[in-house]
Amino acid sequence: MMTKSLLRRTPLFLALVLASAPVWAADPPTPAQDKARHEDKATELDAVVVTASPLRGGVEDLAKPVEVLSGERLDEVRGATLGETVNSLPGVQTSNFGAGVGRPIIRGLDGARVSILSGGLQTQDVSTVSQDHAPAVESFLADQIEVLKGPSTLLYGSGAIGGVVNVVDGRIPESPPDDGASGRAEARYDSVSQGFTEMARVDVGNDRFAFHFDGVYRDNDDYKTPDGTQLNSFLKTKTGAVGGSLFGDWGFVGFARSRYHDTYGNPGEPGNPEEGELGVHLDMKQNRNELKGGINHLFSDNGTLRFSVADTDYEHIEFEGADVGTRFLKTATEGRAEYALTGLGGWDLAFGGQASNSEFEAIGEEAFVPRVQTHGRGIFGVAKRKWDAFQLDFGARVDDVRSDPADAAARDFKPVSASIGGIWHFAKDWDLTANLDRAERAPAEEELFANGPHIATASFEIGNPNLTEEAANQLEFGLHYHGDRIQAKLAAYYNRFDDYIFLVDTGEIVAGEEEDLPVRQWSQADARFRGFEGEATFKFADNWNLRVFGDTVRATFAEGGGNVPRIAPSRAGADLQWQQEGWRASLGAVRYAKQDKVAINETPTDGYTLVNAHVAYHWDMGNDDYSSGWEIFLDGSNLTDETARVHTSFLKDKVVLPGRGVSAGLRVFF
């Protein structure tokens, strides 16, 4: 039945089969070819360029903690939401508001403290305003996803005080495609939601120009849980883009236009299907125009200027049944330029500027934030130098942020951030990193000006227009080992927040239209975050790997003020991985600990264990570089069908994670 339904509902599936027809006639790889292919992939992964750094270094060239998902590993963890996709990285978890919403949480920090970027620029959605708002970004189209952990305000402003997640989608080609054309496509079926996801992207061109096309279609019904169907948890997505670039010895310049359309249910308000009452659902649309370019050898043979500008028009409507409840509107324009100069007296330097203008407005029953215009300006500079076994990094940034509401006085903020870090290669295969950061954040619109019922969090939310800049003072140490059989890294950090901004229960109650609502007000207090995270991969023979990882964060208010609310629990996990002659498989489990270190009026959450498995067969087309072929895959999730509740979610008492599920599909690379 699944195969017939897939063929009937998924034209892309047939296209994939036809595209892969020449592959079926290709000879399977020999053991030597297969080993070479995987060794090449490992070498490429070690040399992945982090585009979120203006000096464009590799992962191991950066003193700050960075994780990059790409290649086969990214394919195996891609989820319907960005948070679900990056959730397997140490120190990174996800929020949850049903199947449609998952925003990354980095070291216990989320919301306005974690900046989500698309190609280095803000996504400019309203996902920081409320937990039921999804980021306007599609992980299935990513070439790679970069996660910068810890304060990253130096490069991306005060909204990155907790970290950055940058989705690199290649919609504006920065180099010609190999052999004149390249691309990939995928079709999959998910049993837990009886859902279908299809994606395709292609780049065509030559050494003078290139064009890019991509698209994703997703149709997931309400998902199954160990307790039955999670009502109103459906997710429908349609997104796509077209882009193009011109190339020359001078560099490149390109333009892309994209459209994102997401419709998903709020499982916290499912309505009453038996009586024909529809639940609350959100319909989100965003149009985005983006210009990007790079000029080589500017002012110096080693100088490069990069620039980008994006204009976005965002709207989402929250439907209460069939009726329009609230409309959220946002228009924004953002520009960024950075000049990098390498080899200047042994130093690598980069400096630049960033500017943005946005207008946000909510109209309707849940308009708890007034219309606000926000203007931001910032300048930054970073420097790096190596001396034999040592590397030293410096950086500083100054911002000017103005928030101007329609019905109150404007507020001006001038966050200042600075950082120093370094790497010491103290022995063969061993690195020690250290970072000291002082980062400041301007309060977000909802923290300053909220005043009204916020149905998604079941509260009456009150902002505080007198909030001051929030400051993070973080010290971090990291230890890395890179041996032939073992790859390992461990990090420990201590983050002292001055004037940490948080939502506190006042103990008061106000009458709502359908139920009484607790009053929550944005407040400030000093807080302390400290934690550990680690990951190690052990190679057994040529075909077996064991990956283990874990993370924990403890967050408390200073001077006996108790626990910071909604902090992600500690966890530990392991994956046993095997690969041979085109086959690869893994079996893993992650244990989430009970979270009982909770704030006042916050309830504890039981721990749980998620068991997952993956198997895939990759058949190369026979090219020498092994970059094209097809892949059949089968994924199993929550195989023990355990009831799991996400502690950071406002809906944890009503909504559980999906139960046992299987995903099956086909990928084509060319």
C-alpha cells in the first residue's frame, strides 16, 4: 500500500527512478574503491570551510567551538524542523511545539539569544516572539549547517549572545558547478505521520555563469504516539527558490528569490474533531530576495570583499478553527559587508559592518506586542595569528539598536562585545582551546513591550520597557584529540550573566475569554550557566565506529535566587556504526535525564530513552570521484515506543514526541 500511495502521490519518486536508470547498469564499487570513497569523505569533512567565519577557516582552525553537519551525516539526521536536525550535536537540543516547530537550543539558551541565519543573514521571521512560531528555513535544502556555540555577537550582533545556527543552502552559487551540472533529489515516506517529503535541487552552468533551482514539498498528517494520535500535529510545507550568479577572475555576484510556505497545527489547542470543531493552526508565508557577491584581490592580492543584502516580507495567520485569530507581519531589510585580508605581517584580519531595518506588527486577538520598528547598526573586527604551536584570536564589535513602538517611548541600546581566544597544539594530535568573551544583548521587542494574553504560553504576558542590556561573561576551555583511531573533544564553560532577561510568574491571575491566565512579566536578574559537553568516535578495524556524546548545563540565579526556568536536561548517547561496500548502518540510543532542577511554579519532567536505527545502500555511478549515484535508506526512530516529553516546551503536559516510526526513501546525487 505504501509503494502504491507513494507512486500515486509523488511524481518526484518517478523522476528519481528515471534519473537513476543509468546507475543500475553501473558496476558496484570494489572494496578498494569503497574504502577510498569513505576516506575521501573523511578528509573533506576535516577541511570543511565554515562560511559563518569571515576568515573562512576550517573547523579545526577556529578557537571558538563550532559544529558542522554535512554530507552523509547531515542526510541521516535531516528532520522536518531545524531543531530536530541539529539535535544530535553535543550542547544542542531543540524546542518543541508539535511537529511544525523546533528551534535550536544551545547550551540552555534559546529564543532571542540564538540567531538563525540563512546564508549568513538573519531569517527575519518571528520565531523569537513565541514558542509556537517556526523559523522560516528548510533543513532539507541545506548543503551544510554550521553551529557556533557560545557568544557569537562579534560577527552577528546582540541576537547571537547564545550562539548561531547558519543554514548554507547554495541558492546563490559562489562557484561553477562541477562538470556543468550537479544536484540531488530525495523522496521519503514516514510511517509515524503517514507523511511524504520530496525535495530536489539542481545547479547548471559553466565558468562564467550558473543557475540554481530547488524545491521541497511535505505533507505530514497528525503523528502517532504511544498514547494514540497527537491531534492537530499535522505539517504541510511548500518552499522553493531560483537563483543565479556571474563569475570571473574578479569574483562573483548573484541573486536569488525564494518563497517559503508552512502550514501546521498547534497540538495544544486541537479543538474537538468529534464535534467538528477545528483546532488552532498557523499559515506562514515569507518571500525573500537576496543579493550576494565577492570581489577578489581588492586593494591587495590577499584581500577579499564579501557583501550580501536580503529583503524579506513575512506574514503568518493564526486560525482559530476557520476564523482568523491573529496576523503577524514583518518586513525587513538587512545588509552586511566584510573585508578579509590574510598574511599581513603574519596576521589574518577581517572587519566589516552590518545594518538592518525591520517593522513588526501583530493584529487581532493575540496581539500582545504592539507595532515596533527596529533599527540596528554594527561594526566589527577580528584578527588571528599563528606562531608554531600557538594561535591567538581577537575580536570586538559595537552596535546601535533602536526599538520604536507605536504606543510608547523608543528605547536605544549600544551593546559592546569583545573576545580573546586561542589554540595551543601542545602535543602530537592534541589541541587545547580557551576563550574569554564579554557579550551584550539588546532586549527583544516582546521583552520590552508585550502587554496582553499570550495564548500559546497560556499566560498574560507583560513586558518591561525599562530593561537594560543583558551581558554574558563566558570562560571556556576545550580539549581536542585527533588520532588515527580516536577523535575526541571535550568542553567546559562558565557563563556569568549580568541582568539576565527572563519571564517570571508573578503569582497573579487575570480572567481570560475561556480560562483564567497566570500573569508572567519580563524581568532581569544575574544568572550563572555552567556546563560540560563532549563527543568521541572510536574506530574499530576499517568498518566499525562507535560514537559517544553527552552534555549537561546547570543554570541558576545569583545569590540563592533559584533555578532558571525551562533548561534542557542532561543527556548521554551512543551510536554503533558500520559500513562496507556501499552499505552503512547504525544503531543508537540517547538517554535524556529527569529534569527536576526547576524554577518556581515549574513542574519536573521524567527522563526517557530514544532508540534509533539507520541503514542505507549507496551505489556510485562509477565516476572516479564517487560524487554521483543513488541511495536507498531505511530509518527507525523511537523504536521502543517510549513516551517522551520535552522539558523546554510549554506544551509538555499535553504534547509528547512521536512514537515508533519508520522512514523509507530514495536519494539521487548527480
